[in-house]
Amino acid sequence: MWMLVPVAFALKLLSIFLQPLGSVWSSLGPLFLQLRAASWLAGGERSRLLQSRREAGEPSRAEGEGGGDLPTTPTSVNYHFTRQCNYKCGFCFHTAKTSFVLPLEEAKRGLLMLKEAGMEKINFSGGEPFLQDRGEYLGRLVKFCKQELQLPSVSIVSNGSLIRESWFQKYGEYLDILAISCDSFDEQVNVLIGRGQGKKNHVENLQKLRTWCKEYRVAFKINSVINRFNVDEDMKEQINALNPVRWKVFQCLIIEGENSGEDALREAERFVISDEEFEAFLDRHKDVSCLVPESNQKMRDSYLILDEYMRFLNCRNGRKDPSKSILDVGVEEAIKFSGFDEKMFLKRGGKYVWSKADLKLDW
Ligand code: SF4
């Protein structure tokens, strides 16, 4: 389209100069109208192209087209509203550096801003999200996001130790996915990692939660961090028996200031495994159909992480550098500092069937 415009313009000019002067103005008028229409069409084509890219799940940045970038859409957001936790996992990469939690109404205001900026999925995480107000704070946010914001997907990542059946009775209908962290089916390994909780058995608890998820129609997911203590384990049988919708398998990740370095509350170095060891674990479990692997490289830039102040955390430099809070500067301004790699987000399958209405589960 653009190639044709200069040629048409030159031919038209030539024909104008061959005409008597009186008819020049009558020829120029339609010509300018044609040029305006052509440029409007080109602009329209570009925005339609970007729109169709978004609908096809491609990045919103108009790279390689010589145009400016569209703001990044916060399609899927992980809100770590608390850093407090009742476990002490040695590799934890979101540690209890503060005890701050936003007032509920402020958190709701931020969630509404994210929805207006294009959020489709919210994941509540921590710390341990069920710790605050015995799960009431979390329940109210879950209900708000599903009932009032009508988000297609509302999910939680939890260590599972504090969830009671009464929570499912009250809030289960508003929750799409519950992900429970489980790194081992050997209780001794869980204790070594720091997921032990006195007399409570982490594995038995997991089975109880699986039953409640089925009963209250919540999709059940398992997250495992592969580290020095569980890298040789074979979990096929137990994972198949629990039958989660997804089994997310992460490679233990070092984050400066969280689980490594002078100011950190953890020293994760002794948990770290090599890429080859991670690959060997994945290979041993390749027949588990719900397995979703996540290497360090995929993890680092492909999550939009909001901390307890609703600041985006940029992990590009191996640390978590905060933006300003969306509550102070708005989503569009704060997200510029998120370090989020939308391409990597799509490449790692970040956009999947995430609403329980669409999962068509055989509960
Ligand atoms: S359960 Fe999660 S938040 Fe709590 S210490 Fe372990 S990794 Fe950290």
C-alpha cells in the first residue's frame, strides 16, 4: 500500500502541470483527500494488525515496524500481597523482608486499575497468602476479583498448611485454580527443605486438599521446586494419583537479596542444581502429561510480579528491583520498569486455559 502512494502522487502531479492553471485547484483538492485517506488507512492497518496480534496471543510491542511501542498489557499478574510465611524453605525467593500488607480497600483499588489495564488472570501468592487474617483477607480479594471484576481466572499459590474446609465453603466458588507447593513425597526431604510443620504431614495434607478441590469444584495444581534434595526423586506415581490439571516444575533459582547475598534471609546456594540435573529430572518424568517445566531462564523475566506495595519487581539483573507503586503512578507508568518479557511469557505457555469454566474438568 505504502509503495503505491509515491508513484500515484508523482503521476498525478505530472498530469496537473499538463492542465490549464484554472483546473489545478480542482485537481489538488481530491489529491490531498486521497493522501489523507491513504495515511489514515495505513494507521488503521497498523492498529488492526496490533489488535489481531494481541488476540492471537502475540506480544503487543510493534517491533520492527518503525513505530512506537504499545504499553505492555498486564494480562496475567502475580500479586504477592504478603511476605510473611509459616514455613522456612531454604531456597525461598520471596522472603519475609517486611510485614506490610495493604489495607483491603487499597488492594481492591489496585486490582481494579489492573483490570482496566487489561488484566485477565490474577494469582495471589506470598509468603503464605492464607496467613493474613486466617484466610479472610485472601477470600475477600478472590471474591472481589471474580464477582465484581469478573476476571476469567483467579488463582492462588499456597503451601497448603493453613487452608480449612470452611474457606472452600465460603470462597471456593470464586476460585478457579489452587496451586499447592510440594517438592517431595518423602516427608524427611520436606523437613530438610524447610517445609516441615511440626506434627503436620505435608504429603497427607496435600491429599486432603486434593479431595476438597474436587468437592468444591476448584482446579487443583501442584508446584515443585527441583533442588539438591529432591533432584533424584521419582514422583511419577504420586503425581499421577493426585491428577492435577498442571504440575509446574521449577528449577531452583538464585535471587540476590532474597536467597543469596549479604542482606538475604536465606542462603540457597546449597540447593542449586545444574541445568543438566534439571533436564535429567524432566526426562525421568517425561510421561507425566500435566508436567509444565520451567527453567531459570524462563522464570526470570516472564512473570509480572507485584509486591506487597503493588510495585512491579524487575528480576532482569538477578535481583528484584521495584518500580513505583501502581497506586501512585498508575499501571502504564509502573509496568515500564517491570522487566517483563512478553515474548518469553507466551513462549513458556503463560497463556493457557485458565478459567475453570473452560477447563471442562471431570471433577
Ligand atoms: S512456603 Fe513458599 S513463601 Fe513460604 S518459605 Fe516456603 S517458598 Fe517461601
